Amino acid sequence: MRFPFALLNKQPVGNLLMRRTRHLVSCSVVLLAFLCWSGTAQAQPVTIQANTEPGDAFGHAVALAGSYLLVSANGENDNAGAVYVFRQTTRGWVQEARLTPPNAPAAHKFGHHLALDGQTIVIGEPQHPRPFPATGAVYIFERNVAGAWVLIKTLSPPNPGIARNFGAVHLNGDTLLVGATGADGAIERQGAVYLYGRHHGGVNAWGLVTTLLAPDGAFEDRFGSIEQQGSTTLIGAPRHDSASPNAGAVYHFTRNAEAPDPWDFKTKLIASDGTQDDAFGNQIIMQDDLMLVGASNADGKSPEAGAAYLFARNAESRYAWQQVAKLTASDGAPGDQFGHALAMDENLIVIGAPRHDGLGHDTGALYVFARQAEAPWKQVAKLTMPSGSDNDAFAQALALRDGLLLVGAPGAFSKTGAAYLYDLSKPLATELLSFERLTHPDQGLPNPSVEAILQDREGFLWFGTAEGFAPLRRLYVQDVSS
């Protein structure tokens, strides 16, 4: 593929990783024409390592907060599961603990869901088999003064006979929400979310405060994916029949201290173009007054490739939301599950597509979108496994904090699993530009592959190559992009 002359601009992701400016450059001593792109080299992440084996599925779920990160291996010990705790030190990320279920013989997929806030870890096990199959359980750990992570509470559903799949967790300070996607409400198996308070009923009692239900819940809605910020709680029901069967919906609840029930239902959100089996609401994330909702089976660039919908809160009403964008992968294909995992920072959105065929079948990929003036959110990068193969499921789990992105790939290396940490404040890729045709009566570039272009204080451009720098003077730029 050929382009007119382009400048390479190496910047952090938030300011665009790279930029092609369609310009024809001419000057009195040099003619540069027909630039071609010679490839992209992906930056290498930090690999988070643990003593795991094939089948452990290390990276199934991840969490990142403060100086700690969590990676679950929910297939470890014949599917009993384990969670690894790492702490950031001057020597890098060091494993501090390995957490296991207290009833390992009866446990099943401990670590399927994770939450981390301060020095509190919450681990969900929605397939816990007692007292009934897939009843579920939740475990709360805290770090004591000696630096050990100690189990302080085990939560079971209030009504085990009707609360199935109890274990999707979201921790926000002293508030814990637990989703039970198979729970009975007014309708059988509509799903429910249970809200617990750290000191409700006593110090560290983690007592049940209330139960949240969809006002129009239906059988197998799978109500129970959770996001909470301040007084706003958002709950997804990805199999709710909204515009079409199983199109999905998101429910907005808000705290109201004066009401008989402190959490009021306010509004229900659906995708503007929702269709059957979109799974809108399978994941939700919120940043200030923006909400991102995953729909991992929605139509994107291709049918059923997946999408993510961005909503902005209405300035005139805290309970009204307006859809402002639909994000899709530039190369999405059917079954990619784009939107299965979401992460969001002030100016960045990261979306996982764990079934994307890249380096192999279902290798997985993640897509980085940056907020920009000319286009509010634009895809600026795509990352894949550092060394991918079939069924890696890279980007099945994501966590983002202060520019650090933690990515899980539970299927990597024969389901041993892997986890990688990227610094999004640094360039994620380097693009090499190669000049196919160059004429210069006095001096040429030392090497036709340009790795950097710098401007000195006098305004001269210096072209950097592997064999040194060459200056260009009296540079004139004419826009020929149209």
C-alpha cells in the first residue's frame, strides 16, 4: 500500500500512538515521493508469572488497584481454583500470596470473578455446589497488620434454593454487590443482585442491606453484571428481551436515603440498534458521567462480531442517558466477542475480543480507543498475544488503572494461562516508514527506513535511521490529502 509523504509521530496512546499525515513534501534540494509502510512492531509487556500448569487457566479473571493486582487460575487443582496476589515493589511485581477456597474438595471455579479495593479482596465462585448445584459462594479477604491475606467472611445467598450462580462481584469501598444471574425473583431465574454493607449489622459483618431486581425481569434474563460509582448502580441483563429476544438491557438504580428502600430503580437502557441475541449488558463500566456497555454478539464491522455502546449522562438529569457512540473493531469478524471485556480510564477505552482469529483460531485481541477532538473516540491500537496460538483467549479479562493495563489470556500455553501488564502511557507500537524513491543532488538519507523525525530549535527536520540522522532544510509542506 502506497501513501504520499507521512510523518511518524511517536506519542503515548492517549495522544495517539502514531499519525499518518497525508502531505507532499518538497524543497529546493530534495524530492521525497511515494512512501510505503513497512510494518509494525508491537511493544513487549511485563509478563505476570506464577507456578501454574496446563489446565489451570491463569488469567481467567484479573483485578488491579493501588499497588496490588490479582490473577485467578480457576482451573487449578482439578477446577477448585486459586487466586494469586501480586504487589508492586522496587523489584517489579512480586507474588505476595496464593489464595485458595477454604473448602477445596467442594469448591468449583474459585476465582471466576474478582474484586479489589484497598486491602480488601472479594472472590466469587458462582458454581459452588453446596447446598445445591451452582448455588455459588463469595469469599472476602483482608490484609492484616502482619501482611497476610486472611479470610474474614464467607457469603452464601440468602435463599440458597432460589439464588443460583451467586458470585459476580463488585466492590466499592464499604459496599459489595453480588450478582446471582440464575436467582428467582418475581419470575423464576430472572436474576438478582444482593447489596451488602461492610459494617451493616456490626463491624466487618458484611450484612445484607437490600436485594435489587429488574422491575420487568423475565425467565433467564441473566440480570447480574454490575457496575457502581457513587450513588449510581448499573446492572446488566444480557438475555433480556428488549427490542428483540435476548437483545439485552441495562438497569439504573440510585441511592435514595429518604425512600423506604434506599435503592430506587430509575431507568432502563437498550441499544439503539439492538437485535436478537446481542447480549447488550454482558459487561458494564463507568467513568464519571460516561457509561460503556458491552454487547459481545452485536453486529459490528461484520455480523455478530460484537460492539460496545457509549452513553453520556444528561447534564439536566442524573438519571437520563444518551447513546453517543457505538464502538466496533476495525477488523471485526463473526464470533470475535468484541465487548466481552471492558476497561476505561479518563481518556482511554480498552475492549477485549477474546475469540478474534489473529495469530491462530480464537487467539484473541484487544483494541484501544482514545478520546480526540476531531472524533470523540477513535481506535488507535490493536494488541495481540506476544506469541499467540489457537484458543489463547487473549483479552478475556481486562483491568485498567492509571495507564496500566492488565490482560488475561487463560487459554494460553495449553490452558496454563498467562497475564500481561502494559503501560499505556508509552507507545505500544513502532511503525517504520520506508522511502521507495528518493532523489537528492547533494545528500541523501543514510538509510531509506525512517524510525524517527525530529525538529530542532531552528525549525529544521532531522530524519533518524538505523545509520544516523540527516537534516532537511527549507522544508515546505503542501496538503494533498484531498
